[in-house]
Amino acid sequence: MGTPSNVIRVPRAPKTSYNPQRPLVKNTLLLNQVRHFREVEKTLPPEMRSGIDFESIKTEGDAAEYVRRITAVLHPQGAKVKKAT
């Protein structure tokens, strides 16, 4: 099977562009993403919600974890299974 013609290749961001300790208020794009994910989460049944207090999301790392959790609920086929240790 060939590569679909509608695939858009996006270059990787430099490793220095992500700082899990950086305050979220300094990244308005990510802050707005988190706000949108919060609005989507409100529409989910209670048992599917993240349980993360929106006000506790203060850093890029917090935001990344929140987005990861909501994305896993919305797209379970793409969620990675953690290996048992």
C-alpha cells in the first residue's frame, strides 16, 4: 500500500522548545489548547474524565500530561500501553 497523498510531514521541534518546568502562562498556544481540551472534557461522562483539577495545571509538563490523558480517552486506539515493571 502506498503513502496517502494527504499526509503532511511536520518537522520535529528542537528538544529545547519543550521545558516541562516552564510556566504555562508563558506559552499561550499551549494554554489555549488546554482550555479547549477542558471544554471537551466537560462533555465526557464523569467516569471518562481525567480527574485533573484544571486550576492545578501550571507548567508545560502539567499541560502535556493533561493533554495526553484526554487524547487517550478521545483516541483510545492511539493510546500506548505502559509496560509492567
